Amino acid sequence: MAPSTPSTTSTDFQDQRGTDDWRVLGRGASAWFAARSHSDAALLSRAVAELCGGAETAAPDLDVRSTGVRVRLRADAGATAAHAGLASAISDAARRLGLEPRPGALQELGLVVDTQRREPVTAFWESALGYVRDGQDALADPLRRHPALRLQQMDTPRPLRNRLHLDSVAAQPVAAGTVDRLASAGADAAHHGYYATVADAEGNEVDLLPLPADSDRWDAPDTDDWRLVFSAVAVYPTDTLEQATRLVTIAAEIADRAGLPLLLDVRDPGPAGHRASGATETVVVLDTGKDRWEMDEGYVPLCQRVQREARSLGLTAAPDRARFVQVGIDAADVPATRAFWQEVLGYDADPRSGVTDIIDPRRLGPVLFFQPLDPEETERRSQRNRLHLDLVVPHDVADATVRTARHAGGTVLRDDSPTRWTLADPEGNEIDILAGAAREQDLV
């Protein structure tokens, strides 16, 4: 693509011709194109690889699903005209493939930690989640698959336990090593057999698992590349975007033949992914989705076939990079609290008896699950959490999202419309709803 001048703002990006399908939510712009199968969605990933040959921008993040594909343009230094040109070309390719843009479906869910001890708390979560620093006050998953973490100043202490915590599930040696490393640094670690609960300097908790040896593997041939981290996950570094999308195309065909959903993500890790030689890598993450491998025995042969194909391409797995992160919420009234979050996020309820999970229907956002809280813990229930959620939605659905939250039982605590609202669920757990960048004409 021809050289171009950087745009001044994200709004400028959305004012460029051909960006109607895209929404700026955070750093960069995203589009969701609905598809009929993994294979149809994978065709767009191949088209994106062709369009990115020689492009000035970083390779986009690709999330291929059985129902569509998300393309996320990375613009760490701000959106440029080159990003707008690539976005327009991707939209054209999607239309030629018969894929339907649905920008209203886009959203990004992140976490915020209120803290009085920023540096030790940041260092704790960097280690606990395997994240990297993203500026002064934020942490990010290096593969941008799990929710980002932002830290902000807290004025007065809130000493009681949060009603929110995280689960970080990694390959067994990684999980066990993380627990040992955090405990050696002075963190409070309580062991519970399969997992350990570890707290930062202010009491914010994360459950790290699994701890028993070999508890993260199938006892089946041709599955050595996979790790059972609630999801069955295989991670393959590749040399080029073209090689990565070739693997995605093959895996998509295997999943379609098996009739089973599979998450197929392509990432350029950027500086964190640079090898010592100076070369970069493009990483493919293959993921069954939480618990699906336990619910359908067809996943074992599917994953075996994918592994054989990946190895036939000369690829070597990086199993220690497999990870799963989810958010737990304690509630005195689990059904009511769960219903609130399901409505606000547009999630599906896990239909299994006794399982409280709610799940992004496109499997792009984190799983939330709910645990009972003793109603007698009145002080803990009345204290503000030090951890809350951030939901960034397209500017043109932000008002509707706030109305949905209020209708679901939420209380507006702060109204900075049209860009930001803070709401509390029926038990006081907070969420910030933020509107993504709007078009100039929407602001006048």
C-alpha cells in the first residue's frame, strides 16, 4: 500500500471512506463478519494475509469461529490512513466472500484494579497472568486473547475480600512455577490441592491451576501439543502470516467435517514475540472453548488430526504458552446477579445443571462464573470491590447497552454520557460502560 500520513484521532479513522463496517473500541479498530462455517470464515483470514503482504501496518488479529471472524487492526500509536485503507480492502474481500458485517456485535471486556500500591500490585499481576506491561498503568495478554488489566489510584483502603477474582489456568509447569515464584516474593498463597489461591499486596486474589503433575494432558496418542487448561489449547508459532492462515484453513476444514466448534486465533505478538535473531513470529492458537472437550468425545480425534496436520507443516508447538483466564463473581443471589451480567454482556447461559457460567456466544470475551456468597457477610457485601469490569462498546450502541443494564436491575452510579457510565449490578459489583470512538458527524 502507498505511504500515508497518520491520522490525528481514532475519529479520523472512522471518517475515512470504506470504514463503515469497523468500530474503534480501544487501540485500533475491529470488525465482525458473520459466516456460515469455520471454512468460510477462514477464507477471509487467507484474504487478509494476501492484503497484508508489504503493508505498512502490523498484521491484524484474526479470530476465526464457526459463526464468523473478527478482524482487529492494531494501532498502538494511533490509527492511520493506512489502517483505513486496509480496513476498506478487508471489507471488500468479506463482501466478495458473502460475509456479512455486524459492527453492533463488537465489544471488549477488561478489568480495572483500584490500588494504593501500584508498583507491587502491577508486578504481581504481571507475573500471575503472564501479561506484559502496556504503558505505565496497564497490563496486556501478549497474545491479546484475554482481558486487559488497568490500574488506577484508590484513595482509601478497602481491606475486606473482593467479591470478584480471576482464575488463571496455564500448562501445569507454568502454573506451579508461578505459585512458587509469587510465594517466594512474599505473596499469600493458600493451597487447595488442584489449585492455589494467591493474593497481591492488597488482597486481590487469583486462583492458579492446575498444580498436580500431568493434570493438563490427555492420555491419548497424537495429543502431546495440547494442554487442558479448562479449554484444550494448542499454540503453534509460525514464520509468516501466510503459514499461519494455512494452518487455520486446514484446522477449519477439520472442525467443519467433525461438526464441532473450534476457536482459531492468529496473532503477531509484536515486540514481545521477537526472537533473538531479530525475526518475528505469527502465532496460531487452537482452542476448543471451555469444557467442550469434556462434553464431546469427538474433540480428541479432532485435536489429533489437527496436531498431525500442524506437524506435517513442520510446525513445533509451544505448550507452555497455553492459557485460559476467567472471571468469578461471588453473589448472595446468584441467579439474579448472573441474569444481570448475561443481559449486559449479551452472553449465553451455560445450560448444564449446577454450572453458573455465562459465555460470549462468539467466544471472543472471557467466561464469567458465579459462586454463592453468605448473605450474612454484610460488611463484605457493602464494601466496594477493588476490582471491577470495563466494557467498551461501539459508540452507536452505548446508549442501548446502558438501557439494557438498567432494565436488568443495574443502578447508574455515574453518568458521563455520551462517553462513559458507571453502573452497579443488584449486589453492588461495578461495571464501567465506555463508548468507542464516534464519527465526527455523530458528535455534532
